Amino acid sequence: MTRRELLIATTTAVSAAAAPPSVRFGVRGPLPKISLRERALLVKNVGYDGIELGPEWLDQPLAALQEQLAGVTVSAIVGSIKLLDVDPQKRAEGIALDRRRLEMARELGASCLIEVPTFGQNRFTDISPVLSPREVEDKLLIAGLRQLAGDVQRSGVTLLLEPLTKKETHFMNLQSHGAAIIDSVGAPGFRLLSDFYHMQMEEKDIGETLGRYGKYTGYVHLADGEKRTEPGSLPFDYRPGFHSLKKWGYSGWLTVESGATDNPEAALGRALKYLKQQWAEA
């Protein structure tokens, strides 16, 4: 190798090492009330890398889903949302459904399965001072996730815990709580879904929070403000949070999950342009 060739190779290697992590851009919403095939093609035509599938699509046979997706990548699918049901039988059914959903995600090429531990108010009996309702829920969730640890490892699909705003759940509102649960599970393949909509209302500082807990982030949802409109509609500044994720080397999905201020296709087009600029500037 000549001196010039060595210099070029070294410069290329340094540039590659210094390059920011790559991410992919996905859509859960806004999407018009059209078929899954039409939604997938719309997402692709607007310029996104993939689509997230909610439970409304997941009772269909796998082959039917694959045909409708028309080759469009699936970023993630939703799990059972039953891991903290008060009925032990329904919790067991939730575990069984998550096992099937992990396999479905693998077959669809999706990298993640999304689990919201529970919606709404606490429904467990307070048995203080033995255990508070929160302690009961923590222990049940950890036990349920440990039952799924082998399935997560075999499938290669990441299981995500999503903290929500207090308007939607009493239980898991902060990234720190989700991180503590993941640490207690003590198995690979469990991460957080960091949803900027919920974090805008629950975290004091998104950038600071992700600076501390961004290493747990395996997937991201994005929307502007309390009205949950498309990114860039306020506009909301995602750069502090994105900067923290970049420092952790985040290279997963940035997925729009929002409403639309006007036509969904137009809103998604503006959002994609805005998010790419925000990520580049972070």
C-alpha cells in the first residue's frame, strides 16, 4: 500500500468511526382508514423505512399479513397488554400470546414486540404493610417477563416496555421505572420504548432523562405536544433527546405515532423531513 492509499484508508476509517449512528424512520400513525396494503404502500411512497402494526391486524394469518405488506418492512408489533391483569388465568394467556407474537414478529422481520404493562387505574388489593399495590405489580411483571426470557432469546426479537402518561396508566410513567424493571428481570433482550409524547408530560427534561437511561432505549415513538400532532407541527425540539440517544449509539427506529393537523399523507411527509433534520442537527 502506498503512502497515499494508506492516508485515504485511514481517513475513511476515522470518518466511519466518527459518523453518527444510523436510524430508520417508521410509522404507526397518522394513517387513513384504508387497507393494510394501501397503508404500507403509502408509508413506502412517502419515504419511510417501515410500518408498525397494532393489534387490529395481528389476528390475521401470517401469510395474509405478508402479502398485504407488499415487501414493506415491519418495525414492531404490539404484544398482549395482559401481563398485569388481576386474573391469573388472563396473565397466563397474555404470556402465551406474547410467545406467539414474538414468533410472529420474527417471521415478519420485525425487530421489536411492544408491551404496555397495563392501562387505567390500579385494580390490585392493597395488602400493606406486606406489599403495596405497586410492589405487587412490579413483582408480577418481573415474573412474567422472566417467563418470556427464553422466548425473547430464541426469537431474537427485543421485548419493549413502554412507560405512558398518567392519563393512560397509573403504573409505569417514567423511564427510570422501566429501567429498574429491566434490571430486575436480569436477562438480555428487554429494552424501553421511549415515547416522546408521554415523556413530554412525565419527564422533567427529556434530554437529561435519556442521558441517564438512553442505554435502555430500544425503540422510539414521536409526536408533538399534548395534542399529539405530527412531528414538526408545533414545532417541538427533539434535538436534546436525540443528542442523548446518539451519545448512547442509538441506531433503532424513530417511529411517528401521532395524529395529523391535516391530510395524513401530507403530515407524514412534513414530519419525515423535520425529523431527519432534527436527527442530523442533534
